[in-house]
Amino acid sequence: MKKFDLEAAKKGAPVVTKKGKEAHILYFERDNPKFPLVVIIEKKHVYCFTAEGKFYVDKLSDSDLKMKG
């Protein structure tokens, strides 16, 4: 898996979590400066992420986003 690339994700490049779970970004510009991305994981769970694809602002997580491939 490659490092998360916001611009590539905006163009439709596939995204997954570090654990390899399917992720689809529903919205890129949520009105929240820390967590602007709205993401659905495995077509059932909705979470918010940082613009860098992080689940938490201050620590790493297996839920952080990566580029698929």
C-alpha cells in the first residue's frame, strides 16, 4: 500500500485502511478543520478523517488511510 494521497483520492484513486479494509471517501470538505473527510468503511461504517488520511490527529492507527495498490 502507498501513502495516502488526497489529490489522487479526489480523482477517484482507490483507498483502503492500513488493515486493507475497503474505504470510500464520501465527502472531502466537511466543515471541520481537523477532520474534513467523511469516509465509509466496508460499505457500513461512517467515520471522519484528517486531510492526511489519519483516524486520530495525534497518533497512528490501523484505520489510517492508504492508497490501494
